[in-house]
Amino acid sequence: MEKKWRTALTQHVGHETYIRGYRLLDLVGNLSFAQAIYLLLKGELPSEKESEMMEAMLVSIIDHGIAPPSVISARAVASGGNSLNVGVAAGVLAFGSAHGGALEDAMKFIQEGVRSGRAVEEIVREYLEAKRPIPGYGHRYYKDFDPRTKRLMEVAKGLGFYDRHCQFAEEVQEEIGKQKGKKLVLNVDGAIASIASEMGFDWRLGKGFFIIGRVPGLVAHVYEELTTEKPFSKRLDEERETEYTGVPPRDLPEEFRKV
Ligand SMILES: CC(C)(COP(=O)(O)OP(=O)(O)OC[C@H]1O[C@@H](n2cnc3c(N)ncnc32)[C@H](O)[C@@H]1OP(=O)(O)O)[C@@H](O)C(=O)NCCC(=O)NCCS
């Protein structure tokens, strides 16, 4: 009879655990964390070059300061008096189409774009005319180039992972500049999206890459919040930092008054 729950990831045989068919204890001490992640996600061991690329991609997104929405969420929730796992989970919940989630959208965009063989000019025009954000492009701070993208592309070139997907991603950046008359950088999500596509990863793993890469940063932020800041420190100064945009104070009409 077919069993209700199935997995091709991990198996227990007696007291031994096997990950994708390899004995877990053989992996311990022999594989790096990034290599083990590759094995788990892809099902096979990475080559030396794939291992190096994987390491570089995950390191590039480990943290990006206190300002992004995920860190604000994580630290605010921790400051409300919650434990580490609750704060980290709140940070992960902030990953959406503008932050982190863009990696998944960008992988889909790049893979479909390359597969379609359509002209980059036409693809970009469609997005810009519909005022749809092109995933993987643009950044709050980086207006000229995203330094993480520059570095990752250098590493990708050195390791032989700069091919059609990376080219497509850079062509789109050029084309946006031409059509919009303003540069929108290929950001780190877009860079990882193009390289991971080059490595044959499914776009549906895109958000997973961001989660795996950024959770260490969130853990460190929440730990710092809990150990160095006072509870409730993450609040706004209502007078200085907030603006009320509603109606001015008014009287409750007589017909609603019971007391
Ligand atoms: C990250 C992001 C929210 C930054 O937005 P921002 O600070 O408003 O960006 P800018 O101020 O430089 O935007 C300038 C112009 O480009 C447009 N724009 C920005 N990113 C765009 C994109 N990815 N595709 C199309 N147009 C974009 C803006 O709408 C704005 O248009 P306007 O001048 O006609 O009003 C935005 O670029 C975005 O949503 N990118 C796609 C998602 C993504 O890749 N996120 C990961 C970030 S690491």
C-alpha cells in the first residue's frame, strides 16, 4: 500500500541516517555546510566549482545591516519580549517580492526569458509599459552598481558559471537603462538568481536560497537585540518620527452617547 507521507531526502536505516543516500556521519567533517546544502537541494554532491560558487552566493547575502524590513521585523518582535525563534521567524515572514522574495521571482523571470528566446528589448518594454517591477533590478542604496553583484559575477566568471542566464540578466540591466533613461542595477537577488539558474536550480528554490543565506544574519540581530537592548526599545518617537494624517479630534455625535 502506498504510504501517506513520502520523502526522497533522508532515510533512517537502523541507527544510521542517510542524506540523499549518503551516510550522514560520512558527511560530517568531510563536507562544508554549503556543500551539504547543495546535496540536500540538488540531490547530488557538488563539484569543486559548484561548491565554491555555492559558498560565495550564500556568504554574499549573510547580512546587510539593520535597515532592511526583515531585520526591522525581527528586532521589533524580539523587543516586544519574544524569544529568539519568534524574532527570527518574524524576520523570515518579511521576505516578500521587494526583499528576498525577489530572488525567486528573478529566477523565474530569467529562466523564462532565456527559454523563450524573445528579444530582451521586447521583454523589458512589456514590464515597463505595464509598470510592473522587474524582479532583481533596482536598489534602495545602490544606484550605480550593487557591489555584491559585481563580486559574484567575477567569481561566476572565474568558475565558469557565467553563461546565457548571467548574460541575459546583464542585458536586461542595459536595456532598462536605455528605455527608462535611468540605471536600475542588477541587485544581489538578481545576480544570485542568474547564477543559480546557470547551475540548474529550479526557480521555486529562489526564496529558499535567500532564507538559507540570511537566517544567520537574523539570528545574530535577534541575539544582539535580546542581549544588548532593553525590551520595548524598538518603538517610534511619536512626535519626532510619526505623522498623523487623519481627521482632527471631534465630538462623538449625541445619538451615539450612552454615558
Ligand atoms: C528594491 C526597490 C523596492 C527599490 O525601489 P526604489 O527605491 O523606489 O527605486 P528607485 O527610487 O531607484 O526607482 C526609480 C524608478 O525606477 C522604478 N523601478 C525601480 N525598480 C524597478 C524595477 N525593478 N523594475 C521596473 N521599474 C523599477 C521606480 O518605480 C521608479 O520609477 P519612476 O522614476 O518612474 O517613478 C525596487 O527597485 C524593486 O521593487 N525592485 C524589484 C524587486 C527586487 O529586486 N528587490 C530586491 C532588492 S535587493
